[in-house]
Amino acid sequence: MKIAENLLEIKSNLPEQVTLVAVSKTKPVSDLMEAYNAGQRIFGENKIQEMVEKHEEMPKDIEWHMIGHVQRNKVKYMAEFVSLIHGVESFKLLKEINKQAQKHDRIIDCLLQIKIAEEDSKFGMSAKNASALLKSDDIAELKHIKIVGVMGMATFTDDRNQVKNEFELLNSTFTALKTINSELNILSMGMSGDYQLAIDCGSTMIRVGSSIFGVRNYN
């Protein structure tokens, strides 16, 4: 029951306003069910196909979050059930999510992914582009999506100062964007290695995988 223990330990130390997304990518349904039985209801996956398969097998009161990079041609597979899409970094993607959500008469919540890391491997839009997007008339026409916040990933480094600066940058971006759209209420940042720091910097949603499920096996 290590998974349940890990989960309860993390949850017992979380401030009330912070939501825990259990990152379950590559993990078998049996592991997810252990977390589910310990009370976890929000799971994050980074591959749409894997999320679809798990959604079919598992209880229907689960909130599924798509936390990986989203390919537009795959949105249709998750549009029926996904609760929150974290990595939205273009208007084109928002349009596609809107189109697919409309088919199921749903409104899908989305987070704008802001690029805060220096690494080229990280996706995301600039704060300036996010601001322009929220102000644009085009966005008002998309009735089947709702932008509810922002998400960002810090540089993968041992330099805590750099990570802290990146988190603070995301927080100030979030605050600025809220003046354009007051419905923004989620600041998603922080993973297993740095979520405590992220919470100190204002995070309201953390994505934790290995600290709950153990080290991932990619074989």
C-alpha cells in the first residue's frame, strides 16, 4: 500500500487552496486504483490514447487532466470526458478543442501554457502572446472552451534560485492576465521535485507523479 501512504502523506502537508493532480502516465490501472481507493480523484496523463484507455476502465467520478503536449488531430478522442487541458499554447489548438467540445455539448476548461524555462525543449507561449490572446475578439467567439488559468514548467536544474525566479515570473504573469480575465483562478506549477517551492510561489495546482507512484519505467 505504498502508493496510498505516499499520497496521504503529500496531501496531509498541502495547503487547502492547492489541488493535487496525480500524474499517472505509464502506470498500470492497478496503481491508479490504489490511489483512487485512497481518495484521489484527479489524474494527469500526457498521452491521449493512454488516458482514453484508462478512462474506459476506471470509475466515472474521476477528473482526467491532459498534462502533456496536445496534438490537434487527437483532441477528438478525449473531448467527451477530459476535465482540464493544461498545455494549451496556441489559438489554433483552442479552436480545435472548442470544435470537438461542441460536438459533445460540453465546455472544456483549459490552461494557457506559458514558457518560463530557458530550455528549448519546453513548450509554451510568451506572456505577451497570452495577453493578446485573452484580449482578442476571436477568443470570445469560442463558446465551448473556458480559459481558467495558466500552467508553466520550470527549467530542469538543481539551481533553486533559477526555479524560484521562473515560478515567480509565472505568478506575476498570472496576476497580470487576471486583470484581463477575472475568471482565471488556476496557477498550475510544480512537480515532484519542486512542488513545495512552487506552492511558496503561489501555485494552486501541482502535478505529482514519482513521489506518489514511484519511479517511472519507460521500457
